[in-house]
Amino acid sequence: MRVIHVPGADERLEILSRLAASDCEGEPGVTAPIPAAKAGFLAESVIQVRRPDGPLTVLRTMQTSACERNCRYCAFRAGRDAAPRLTLTPDELARAFDRMHRAGVVRGLFLSSGIVGGGAQAMDPMLATAELLRRVYRYTGYIHLKIMPGAQPAQIERAVQLADRVSVNLEGADAARLAAIAPQKDFHGELLSAMQHVRRLVEARGSTIRAPSLVTQYVVGPAGESDRDLLTSSSRLYREVNLARAYYSGFNPVPDTPLDGAPPTPPTREHRLYQGDWLLRFYGFALAELPFEADGSLPVGVDPKLAWARRHLRDQPVDVNRADRARLLRVPGIGPRTAEAILRARRTGRLRDLRDLSALGAAAGRAAPYVLFDGRRPAFQMSMWDAEG
């Protein structure tokens, strides 16, 4: 007689959360250390995500791993037999999360899902889970909901009301790149339109009501896009839909998928994309100022801010006692906090040398070739690293 094992709710949660870690569409994070006394609360399912107010311990999981879409890179694509197909009901997931939250194991939830019966049908149990947490369990903490492709406007509105963060993952830099890796998804009709609807809803709420942030994610590499293509898309989204952040997920081939023979994306490329993105978001760079190569890629051997400085600041260094904040931020080794510290220090005195700059938080060795102190170049020794190229 054949015995069929039916996993219980806790086992399904553990498996789905482990599967979510391999999902290209999960929010990046690192495994969080769980005290031994609490290890029984599904320790492998917990990650830490980076938030503006510090790291947050989050349960990252899926409502279901069943999916009818045929995304060419995805471990859960329709027809891939190696993927276990499991589902949690809203009551099961909300109860398990509440137990973990009360035990102090997690402080937040990131919830994604596969799609069965269309995006609207997939969205319903996710919203029901969030409703239970907010209304029944009185949970007021962090919830990140992924908005499913094909979700209805009313569902998007409810997600905006329930969540602290919502994600609409474009996956490709444009419609053609998306079609190459996820042929059943509609870049404009399902994804970009959902982002635009989120922005309208957030703006309608006004400044007196807390509104969720909007993020997106790209699968980097398999569609053949350039770094310029990806950062052009992100730059537009920052302007047009008030995107809070873009994630760049380097492609890793999954066995038994159409792209299992494609090369993985080098981690350095993913890193350079984040550096370029930060220059757009926090350093006042325009897209056209980023130091793209002729093929649209960012330099591999040097970070883009340093590459820009080598082209523009070698012969026109920045005087740290006279420059405004925007000009200070162009100097390698000086970030937003250090720029503010320099401006404060200048109210009471002058910066005399690299030691003063270092004391304010700057990476003085990186800044040295590109700064002046009241018109004087500092004495410094060119490092091997800065001499690259």
C-alpha cells in the first residue's frame, strides 16, 4: 500500500519559505541569527532585510508555489516537475506568523506567491492573510505584499491600505526584455499600469496618512539588456511613479528550465548596478552622467563614482572649504553624511588637511586626488588601487 505524506501547516510554511529564498522575485536579505531557544519556530525561514531605520527580521514566504505562468528562468514555472507545489491558507499563514511574532522571532512579513487562476485569484488569499493579521491579530508591524501581475484595481487599493511596502516586479528593463524571459507577462498592461495605479492611490491619501513605499526588481542578465537599459528604466520610475527602490537580482540558472544553460550573471555586475543606482538616488547624478562604456555597461574594474571622478575631477578638484553639498558629493570617499559633516564643520572653522577630512568620516585616501584645501592640493601618495586604469 502506498502511503502519501501530507505536510502539516508548519512543514508547508518551512518549505515555502525555503523556496522563496530561491525565487528571483524575493526581497534580498541575509539569514538572521535565531536564538537556540527559539529555533523551533522555523528558524530557516527568517531573514534580515535592510531598512532605512535599521535591519528588520522578516519572515519571507509564499502563499503558494503552484504557478500557471511559464517564466523561462523561474524555479516555479508551469510544468517544472522538480518544484514542490504547496499552499497555505490565509488562516494557517496568519496564525503561524502571529506565533512567531509573539515569540520575538520576527518583526515583519514579506509575502509573495505563485499564480493559479490569474493574478486576481492569486491576490485574494494574500490580501486575506494581511487582513487577518491587521484585524484579528491586531498586528501593526511591517508587511510587504507583492502585487501579482493581473491584480485588479480594487485589490491594488486594498494592498496599499494594508501594507508598508508593495512591490511590482518588472523583471525586464522594457517590454521586449520582459517578453524574452517571461512571455506570458504584460509589461505595460499588467506591471507598469499597476505601478501607476499605486502612485495615484498614494498621492490621493495625502501627507497625513502613512503610505506604503513602492519597489521593483529586475532579473539581470538573461534578456541581454545593458546596464544603461536597466538604469534608464529605474531612473524613469523614480521620476514617474515615485519608486522607492529598485532591486537588481543577478540571474542564476535553474535546472530543468529553458535558461538552465545560460551563464550566471557575475556578482560584480549586480554590485555595479547598485552603485550606479545609488548615484542616481542619493548623489544627484543624472543618468547621462554615469560613466557607461560604449556597449552600455558600467566599468567592471572600478566603481562608477570613481570612474566619473577620474574623467572630470583630476584637473578640476573640489575645494572642500568652498564647495556646496552637490559638489562635495562628487568626490570619491565623501557620502551624504560626510558632506553634511563638512558643511557643519565649516561654520566654525576651516578644514586644513586630509586628517581633518578623515575625522569627519571621509575615506581620505580615496578623496585625496580630487580635493583642495583653500586652493592647495593635499600631500598624498597615489595608491595602487586608485592608479588602476
